[in-house]
Amino acid sequence: MGLTMTAELSDAYQTKREGVNHVLTSAAQAFADVPVFVLDVNAKLRSIDSAKSEPLKVAAANWTATGWLVSQLIKTCVIIDVGSTSTSIIPVLEGRIVAAGKTDLEKLMIGELVYTGSLRTNVAAIVSSVPLKDGAPRVSSELFAQSGDVHLILGNITEEEFTTETADGRGKTRREAMARLARIVCADIEMLTEQEIIQIARHIQNKQIEQVAEGLSQVYSRTRALTAEKTPVVITGIGKNFIARTAAQKLGVDEIIDLGKLVRNDLVMASPAVGVALMTASKLEGRIVKWTPL
């Protein structure tokens, strides 16, 4: 069993140490007869006891699995992995992950982690106001709508791809998503037209793209300064096309490569899981195991 986690950040725990220990203890109980390898922030696999001894070394290490996976295919690049909750921006140089940050805090400070995602992000964390009726009303800070509502309305995701819970506990039809989004300006679908709600959604998507482009600019410029080689941007995750690609285009990078064109497209929806699986297989077999290219 290869294991990586982000659950330790949950407010169910007072500290990351508590969260890491709970996850690892649960894993040990659930897989009592199976060797468990825990990914750390240096892209190494540890035993459960070793991981418990240094909990911050295994907390939120999932980005290193994505970095390792891509580094087996492309030796120098910057990866944008837009997941449901957050975006990891991972520099790879000559086949090595060269991230300057290791913890979430460090990565938030230098652009390697942008806390905006395709499904779960509170809209109020993306924008403070939206364009509407020749004005710009400020948004409510309540959890009325999420990024998943925005991208469902715009056709970027399907109902089936909206895999997280909704803000109001209702369904995932386009109409229900529009009702949630209207509520961020304390309105409803009888007060706003469909086109007005779509206008709000497009503005929110553009702000997400700007947020990711800002982080990418920091990481890409640092990486580009370290090599004379062309430095492509590799896009992955559920938001690879409607957030990552546009952010990279906005920056005018050397080249954009869709990881889904190198491996099966459905696998890039969970790049860290695929990466840690291949890392575990490599450890067991004593050689690098790669996903067979298409």
C-alpha cells in the first residue's frame, strides 16, 4: 500500500502531528497484513514508524508524487496540478523535483501552492465583488456557492465530475448551481437572469486563472533562470484545461503539454494517486516503473 495524505490539515485535528498520527494509525489497522509505504516531501517512501517520527515530512506530500510521475516522462518542466481544492505548481529540473517549499505554509509564500481548486473552493475566497447590472456588488462571505458551481454553469465540468458536496446540500443540476451562485450577492434565480449569472461565473473563473497565473509566474521565472533548455508547462488535474492551460497561456510559456496525452486521460484526474502507486511499485520491484505511454 502506497499512502499520501492531506487530511492532516482538517480542522478535525488541533495539529498536523495529531492528524498524521491518526491517519497512519488507521492505515496500519486497516492494512495490518500489507506493507504500507508513506510518501514524504522529498519524494521518498517511509515506513509508518518513520513517518510518525517526523510528521511534517509526510504531511501534504501528495504534490511530490505528481512531480515524480512527470519527471519520469519530462526531465525539465513546471507542472500545474489543479485539483478539486487547491493547485500545486511543481518545478522539475533535469529529472529532479526542485521545489523551494516543503510545507504548505512555505509553498503558499512562494507560489508553489495556490489555494484555489475546481470544485470545493468557496466563491467568497476567489472574489470580493462581481460585475452585475452596471455595478460591482460585494459578495457575501457565507459559504453559499463553490467553484464547482461556477464550472458546472460554464460547462467546464459535468454533474458526474462535481464529486464534492454542495454548499446547500442540494443537487448538482445546472439550475441548482445557478441558484447557489445567485445567492453570493444575496439574490436568487427570480431576481437575476441566466445571462447575469453566467457573467458572474465567467468573472469568477477569470479570477481563478489570475490567481494560478500569479503563482505560476513566481515558480516559472525561478525555474527558467536555472536552465538554458526550453521549459514546458505540464498541465494535469480536473482543472487542467479550463484553469491551468489558460493561466499558462496568459503567461506566454515555452510550451504547454497535457499530461493526459502522455498517459491515460482519466489518470490525470488523480495524478498523486497514480504517482504514489508507481513509486511503490518501483520500490517493490527495485527498478523505476513507468506508466506505459499511449
